[in-house]
Amino acid sequence: MNQPEMLDSDIRALQQWLRAAWHQLGDPSLTAFSRRELRNQMKQCSADLRARLQMVAEQQSGPVQPPIPAYSRPELRILSW
């Protein structure tokens, strides 16, 4: 697998994990400690997801092209016969 495909699969996996964690967080049988641990893991996962999304955004922007120089007036010469 090449790098962009790995990033895409990582992003999908992190999003899926976060989605499942939100559902699990709503479980009333979780203890306060388990809830706190889950929130800590969610924060870490969110940070990882942001980093991967940033990497994808940088890859998609591609190399920065130098700006097109402003139009400059050509030098005109008057030719006579």
C-alpha cells in the first residue's frame, strides 16, 4: 500500500474508533474511572486524527508554485524603412 492509501485507511479507522467510543461513552454502566479513561483515549485519538488530516491536506496542496510575475510592459522599438 502506498502512503496516501495508508493515511486514508488510518483516518477511516480513527473516525470509526471515535464513533464507537462516543456510543460507548453513553453507556450508563461505565464507571467514572472508565469514563475518564475513555475520554483521555478519545482526546489522543482526536489529536492523531487531526495530525493525519493535516498530512493529507499538505500532500493534496502539492508543491508550491512560484507566483506568476506581474505583467510587464514589453520594450517597443520603432522600425522605419
